[in-house]
Amino acid sequence: MTSRLPRPQSSPEPKTAGGFAPSLKRKVVPEEDDIASQQPTSKKPAGSSGFRPKPLEASRNATTNSASTATRKPLSSAPPTRLTIPRAPAAARPTTSAAARGTNLPTARKPSASRVPSTTAKRVVSGPTAAPEQTIAAPDVITNLHKRLTTLEEAHTQDTERVQVAASSTAVASAAHQEQLQTLQSELITAQVQLASTSAQLQSATNQLASAQAQNASLQGELGAAKGLLRARDDAEQTLKQEILALKGEVLDGKTALARAQDECGDLRRTVAREQEDAEIRVRRGERLLREAKDEIDDKDARMSKLRAELAGAVDAGAQSLEQHRTSTLRIALLESQLAEMHRAKAQWEEERAELEEEKQALKEESTRGEEERRKLHEIVMELKGNIRVFCRVRPVLPSEEEGLSEGESLAAQIAYPDSSRPYPSGEKEIVMSAAGLEREWDAGMGNKPRKEVWNFNFDRVFTPASTQADLFAEISQLAQSSTDGYNVCIFAYGQTGSGKSWTMEGGSTEATQGMIPRAVAQVFRVAEDLKDKGWSYTMEGQFLEIYNETITDLLAPTPAPGDPPRKHEIHHHPTTHLTTVSDTLTPVVNSPAEVQNLLAQAQKRRRVAATIMNERSSRSHSVFTLRIRGVQNPSQPGGEVVERIGTLNLVDLAGSERLAALNHHQGAAAGLGQSTNGAAVQERLKETQNINRSLSALGDVIAALGNGPGSHVPYRNSKLTYLLQNSLSGNSKTLMVLNLSPLAAHLNESLTSLRFATKVNNTTIGTAKKVQVANGTGR
Ligand SMILES: Nc1ncnc2c1ncn2[C@@H]1O[C@H](COP(=O)(O)OP(=O)(O)OP(=O)(O)O)[C@@H](O)[C@H]1O
């Protein structure tokens, strides 16, 4: 490469130059040196910058004109960093690449040359301190500019140094170069001016950059603040969204609560409405009460006024009453003392009552002991007397029988009770009949029997017409009670029609007139109840039979329908228990006296009653009420004996015992009274009477046979009556015959017949009664 700087034509290139050779050699290789080599070689005066830039065009032209063409290198190959064309601000320049700017100087230089004066423009372009690019937006550009500036300055310094070297070396160069040097110097000055201007521009740009950086920093700060605000706003927005969600939830809850509250509100409204209604009602009621109270107050005011007036009057009367009050006070004091006395008396009475209670208890115990004693006595009597006893009872004259009689006139027979003044058991056993006015009748009835005007009879006890049902039962109760001890007891009423048999056995409807049957039944139930304390329990069965014309009828069975075949009842006697049973009969269990009473009433309806000339309600049949009593005593201790007692209480109302003669005698009387006397009816009555008498005779025969002692034949089977009562008439039973007598004189003969029959019975000893008691299934 050849330098563009003018050099002496004679001096060979590197080999001959003493002081300049290194410098020239150095310019050949590095391209940076090319620019220096292109600089004018004219010397610069001392004290100047030593660097005189020259426009490239001019330099090239000069180089082209003065330098050897053999060593000259085209400018286009010079490195761009060595020669940077001063440029206008980026905005005013056409866009060119850095390579184009640096590498194609001629190309780039052309437009510049066209815009500026040729000289000035050339100097600016060739200046070592090319102006930084006007683009100052980015800091790296500025940095590059700084670097380039530094490089330019360094290059300038080097160029200056080379220029000085070249100047000193070329001082002696040609004068032609002097002119060029001066030109170059002027161009350098111009370039320096331009450089100063560019520096100013650079400073301005730097300031602008600093300002822009500050502005940028401010903007960055503002941006950061804005971003912070934006984040804060986002956070706030997020918070707001969450709050909105929460609020929505609250709103939903609120809506639910509102709906509930509305419901409650509705309920409350209704409640309030109700309460309001109630309150209104209460208010109305209160108003009404107020009105009433006002009325009452008015009324009371009126009454008060009246009372005041009365009080005024009373005050006057008070004085008078005061005296009365004093009197009353005295009376009250007296009454109080009397009351105190009464209290004392009451206390005393209470004490006495307690004592009486004790006495009563003692008496009860004594009574129990007495009862026991009486029972023992009863047993003794029964043993002494035998097991059949006879009571005689005379009924009173009935009011109906006294009708039509004149005063003092009487139909009563002459009956006396000689020992009635002595109480039983020492007295009340005799009865005396007088028959003075009836001798002919007696003769007629009894044939050639000896005449007697007075007949005296003795029985176990005689009851006068004045005696009551209770009197009779007092003597019978022990006998009835025996049935609960396991005895067979038979009580039968004997007597002519109308003598009072039914009355004695059944009695009236009142408690006082109750007959022996209800009383005996009540007694049995009472005893059974008392014996519960001793571990006894009793069961009882009732039976009610009728024997009419030797036929048994069950009075407790339903009334048979017309055409029904008559039931046949067989009588059976148990050999061990001595129980008598009748087949096909009802024997209902009875639990109380009332139930027994019902059975009696039921039987009474079925009882055959036939009108007779003797008694319009005369019974023409025997009736037998039987109460079977079974008592069981459980042992008080385990392993003890179970004791069982079986007793029977027979209460018999016998048919009328009037004789046939009496029947015939009274038949005429009946005809006189307009009663039925037709043949069939009389025959029927006759047959009834015969049957009755036959059975009664059989009863007498049985009793007589029993009196003959053990082993004698007893004709029980001669009649249904005796066969039915077999176990109650035998030696194992206790029998009582109540002879009922009519008090009428007209019935005296019948009464005497009955008395004689009863006497026979009374004189019979039929043995000692035995009770039926079984222990652990073994009879003893
Ligand atoms: N002790 C007495 N006290 C009062 N009245 C009695 C007494 N005894 C019987 N009578 C009355 O005498 C009448 C006849 O008595 P009751 O009918 O008892 O006789 P009877 O012997 O049963 O007669 P029949 O054999 O015909 O049935 C009845 O009106 C009865 O009320």
C-alpha cells in the first residue's frame, strides 16, 4: 500500500528513509494508519493542534494528484472507524447502515457535499472528532458515541502526533504542500469550530439524555407507583369481589332471614290480631264490668244511703240492744259453760263407750262361749232325748176368722199352756186342749173311744200363738247349725191344712216374719263365714222337690211345656256319706241367702196349690227344700290333715193332715159356701187326701219302727216322702217335727189327732246322731 501523503519522489519507500521509515512502514499495514497517511504532510505551526483535517474529497483529490499512483490505495477501502462523516441529526438524515457510512465514504460524502459549502463540508467530514449520532434515545447508543468519540480523540491525538512527525519530517517538503497545508489548517480550524459546535451539540444531547433519563426515571417511578396503584387496585378489586361475594351471601342469608322474619311477622300479625281481638273482648268485658260496677256502686251508694238512714235508726235502737247484748253475753257465757260441761260429758261418754266396747267384746266372747255351751247342751239334750224332737206351735186366730163375730163371741178352741209361766227349758212344754162342746163330733169321728173333755200333751217345747218366728228359730238355730258340722238335719212341719205350716217354714216377706227356711239358710251361711277364720271353706247347693200324689217334681226345673212327658226322678242314698240324691234334678250352687231366697220364690211359682174347702191356698203336696253343705278345712300347717264335712239341711213343709172324715164333713160346708162340690173334683181331693194321709202314716210308721231299736225293719220305702227323708230320719240324723195347730174350736178334733201323732213321734227314741266327717279321705 502506498501512502497518500506526499513524499519525496527520490526516496525509496521503507528501505531508504532514516527517521520516517518506521512511521511510513507502520502506515502500510494497519488500516488506521491509512487515514493518517492521507493527512496533509504540510507542517503545522507550533502551538496549534498539530492536526489539520482536510475534506476527504480534497484530500483524495490532492493525493490523487500528488502522490504516486503505484502506492495509493483507493479511499473506498479505508476503515469506517477512521473517517466518520459528520452527520446531521438522525431525524434529518436518510437511513443508511453503519457499514455504508463507514465503508463507502465517497458515496456518503456526496450528499453532504451537496448540502454544505464544499470547503466547510469537507473539513467537517475529515475531522477526527466526528459528532456522535443524534439518536440518543438509548444509553448504549450514547455509550457507543462516547467510545467512538474517545476513539476519534485518540485517533486525533495519534493523527496529530503523526502530523507533527510528518510536518517535521515534511517541513522540508514541497511548497506546494504548504498551500495545501494552509488550506488544511484552515479546514482544521473550521473542523475545530465544527467540533466545538458538535461538542456543544453533544453536551446538549447529553443534557437532553440526562433529562430524558431523569424523565425516564420519573416515568419509571410513576410507572412503578402506577403499577403499585394498579396492584393495590387489583387487591382492592379482589377484596371488593370477595366482599361482594360475602355481601351476596349475606344478602341471601338476609333474604332467607327476611322470609323467615316475614313469616314470623305474619305469625306475629296473626297473634297480635288475635290478642287484639282478645284485648277488645276483654276491653268490652271490662267496659261491661265497669258499667256493672258503676251500676253496683250506684246501687251500693243508694243502699249506703239507706243503710246510713237505717244506721241512724239503729243507733237509736242500739241503746236498746245494748241491754239485750248484755243479756245475750250472759246467755252465751251460760251456754259456753254448758258446752264445756257437754265436752266433759262427751269425754266421759267416750270413756264409758270404750268401757262398753270392752264389755261388748267380753260379752261377745262370753256369748261365743255360751254358744259353745248351748251347742254342747243341745248335743246332750239330743242324746238324752234321742235324735227326734217335737215342737208344738199354735197359730193365732186370724182376723179374717173373727169377722162377723159379735163381741165376746169366739171360735177359738179352749187351749191352755199350764207351764208357760216358767220359761223354757223348765216350762213352756205343756199344752192342754178342752173339748167339752165337741163330744158328739168326737164320738162321730172316733167311734167308741172314751170321752175326754181335757187332753194334756207334753212336747220338747210348746209355742203359743203369741210366739214369734224369732222365738221358734232360737230353738231351731242350733239344729240348723248342726248341718255345718256334718249332720243330716231334717225339720218338718206337720199339721192339718191351715194350721200354719207354710207360715212356719217360709213365713212372710218381712225380716220379722221370715220363716225357718230363710232363717236356717242365713244361719248356715253365717256360720260358714265365721268358720273361715278357722280355715273352713263351704260350698252349698240347693234343691227343692215336691211330692204330690207320690210323684216327685223338681220345683227348680223349668215348667214343662204342655205335652212334655213327665220326668222321672229316682231317689238314691249314699251308703257312706249318707247323702241322698234325686236323679234329673237341678241342684244349683248358692252363694248367699239372697240366692236361696230367689230359689224359694222360683219354686213357689211352680208349687201346686189347690183350693180346698179348708183353705183356699191349701197346699196339697209335700215340699222338701234341701241345702247340701260341704265344708273343707285346709291344714294350718304343711302335712296336716284336710278335713271335710258333709251335711244336709232338709226343711219340709208337709201337706195338710186332715182326715177323710173331716174332708167329708166339710164337703157339705163347702157346698153351703158355694164352693165346688162336683164329683170329679171331690174325687180328686179324695185321692189327694188319701195319698197325703198314706204318706203321713208311712212317716209315723217309720218313726215307730226307728223307736223299736236297731235291727228293726224301717219301712222307708212305703212312701216317697219317707224314702226321700230316709237319711234324715235314721239314727244318724237330727230331726225336728214342728206340730202346727189351728186355734179354732172347729179344728179341735184334727188338732187332737195331730197331737196324738206328734206325741208318738215325741216318745220315740231313734238313736244318737252321727255327723259325717272325713279326714284325708277316710270316713270316721
Ligand atoms: N203364727 C202365725 N201368725 C200369724 N199368722 C199365721 C200364723 N200361722 C199361720 N198364719 C196364717 O194362717 C193362714 C194359714 O197358714 P198356712 O197357710 O201357713 O197354713 P198351712 O198349714 O200351710 O196350710 P196348707 O197345708 O193348706 O198349706 C195363713 O194366712 C197364715 O198367714
